Amino acid sequence: MRTGVLLFLFLAFVAFFARADETETTEAISEELQEKITKNAATFQFQAEVNRLMDIIIRSLYKDRDIFIRELISNAADAIDKTRYQTLAAGIPVDESEYNIHVKFDKEARTITVTDTGIGMTKDDLIKNLGIVAKSGTTEFVEAALKGGKDGKPAINLIGQFGVGFYSVYLVADKVTVISKHSDDDQHVWQSAADGHFTVAKDPRGNTLKRGTSVILHVKEDATEFLDEEALSKLITRYSQFIAYPISIYSKKTVTEEVPVEEETPEKEKEEGEDLQVSEDEDETAKPKTKSVSREVPEWKVLNTAKPLWTRNPKDISEEEYTEFYKSFTKDTNGYLTKIHFNAEGELSFRSILYVPKTADYSLYDKYYDKSQNLKLFVRKVLISDEFDDFLPRYLNFVKGVVDSDDLPLNVNRETLAQNKVLKVMAKKNY
């Protein structure tokens, strides 16, 4: 309330003085005057207070702390896309098993590590891409890929555009270490605590990564809830379950084994036993005593087993696949009444699968004016919003499904859409 009043008074104050000086400022600058101004003008560059700028990005750009895992995995997927694109462009056969993303956490060390087998970064790349805020290596890569595209579109689609997603890691970390290996350079280590400084050094351990990047987050004391397998798995599944490359989390499973029990024979029984005769049949049927022992075995558990069904041709998808996708995606075991799989190609490109469930949610009418959470919006298979209210009218809030597009204009934080005619066109096509 107080903020609103202050803002109103400020605007009134500005408007008052604008009207008071109207006679002096309404005259437009002529072309002749503009030429004189330009001729005598000195050119300067905007200066930014780095610490303050980082503070704005970290504290004001994102509303949810858990966004960091989406940004890291999106960057990892982009890095793999880049090396895969280069491999295909060079005419080299692609080995899909080489491409993966691993997530590991350590409660004692308070670290979260995301490792990919992507293109990696040279020392210069680390300085240029991570040391310059809003510098996007992905943008440069896409611009280069435009030469291989058609109709002005790049030959590869990557989601990272703004060069600020990486810095979301400081929402949960007070220090970040990036280890990267590019095929054109040795392995280097980049470190920063978001204090306006960063360091880059050659890794003294050598080239431990064959190729790729490992991002290590030194987690803050108030963000230890993310140092948990269930919490991380839930976030990864929510935001990145349809990423094209396998995302695995380090886990431990308990296995039970039967091990032989060594019995100690007392000396007296041992001496008496020397005179006993044991038949061969009894010796053969005698079984050694065993006991059950449990131990923990480490394993990499793949989290994104669900496939983006909407990217395929509807003619190639069976009814069973649609049903399984619906149940896995909506967690509704009752099934659906009907569905529509819509693909729009051309100037505007988007795909959607919409389901009408057999039974309506019990809170359908109670939450009529709330934003619908039944539709999930993806951009290049990365979840952008699960409160998508601009695609269907409110009276169709019971419809569940997914919408994915490469053409949607995103705001810098990738959490909201820039208002654009594309949304209106998409909505009309689905009514």
C-alpha cells in the first residue's frame, strides 16, 4: 500500500514539472541541430557496477530458487547439441551412448555437481562466456549455424539465448567451480563467489574429463534442502524430463547377499572329531551355513525415461502409447475420454497433445478463476510454465496436455512469455 502511494506521488510530481516546462521542451530537434549535436558529441560506454548487477540477476530475476537445476541441465543439453551438430556436420558417425548428463550431490561437502559430455569450453571460452554477464556462447553458435539452415532459420535449436541463466546457480550456492575440457585446449578450472571477481587456471590434475563440463555448486547453508536425492529427482523430472539426452542422478541401492559363515570349532570337539568317520554321502549333502548381509551399491539412476510423444507423427503412435503417456504425465490412472494431437508447421511452428479426462477434478469449479495447471508449456522440450492460462478459455480448464514450440518469445528469465501475436495465433488454432 505504502509503495503504491509513493509511486503515485512520484508520477504526479514528474507530471507536474513536465507540464510546467512544456513550453520550453515541446519544440522538436531539427535535423540541422541534430547534426551539430552529433558532430560535437563525445562517445562513452555505459558502465555497470558488477556487484550490483550480479545482485539484481541473482535476487530479482528469478522468483523460484529451484530454477537453477533447469538452467544447468538446459545448458548441458545445449553443449551436447553443439558437439553432436559438429560431429554430424563433419560427416562423422554419431555414437548416442556418448551423450549424457550426470547429477551428483554430497551432503557432507555440501556440493551439487552437474556434468555433461558436451562440447566443453577452452580457457578463452570460460573467460568470455562466464566472465562477461549476458554473453551467450549459444547465441554465437546459433548465428554461425544460420549458414546451414533454411529460410533464415538455424540448423540447430538451442534454448540458451541471454547468457544469464548460468548465474541462477548463485540462488543456492555461495561459490561455483566450473571444470571444462574442450578438444582444442587443456582442461581448465573457473571459480567465482559472485563477488565481482573470478579466477581461471589450468587444472593441475590434468585432463580428467574426456570432453565436457562439470559445474560444482558449493551450496549455501540455507539451501541444504537441495542436497537430497528425492528433492533433486523431483525437480529434474519436473523441468527436464523430456530432454533428449539421458539425465542420471547418483544413487545408492541396498542389495542383500548370502555369505558363508565360518564356524569356530572348540579344541576339545576338534580332537574328538578326529576319531569320527564321515561317509562320503553325508559329506556331499552337507551345506555350508550362510548369513544375509546388506550393503549399499552405487548406481546412476536415469530420470527422464518418458519420451516427448508430441514430437512424433500421430500416424506412428499407437493408442497404448497415448494412454501410457497420459498416465505418466498427468498421474491420472483413470484414463481419458478423447484426445487431439495437433502439429502446426510453417511460419508458426508448435505441437500439442490435449486430453479430455474421464473424470473432472474435484476442485474444477472452486478454482475456476485460478490459473490452470493442467496445461504445461514447453519450449524445445524444456518446461517453461505449468500455469499456462493463455492457450484455452477458462471453461476448458479441465483439459490436460502439453504445448511445445520453438517460436515462442521468452523473457530473459525464461519463466514468462513476452506478449506476442504468436500466442493469439496458437490459441485460435486450438479453439
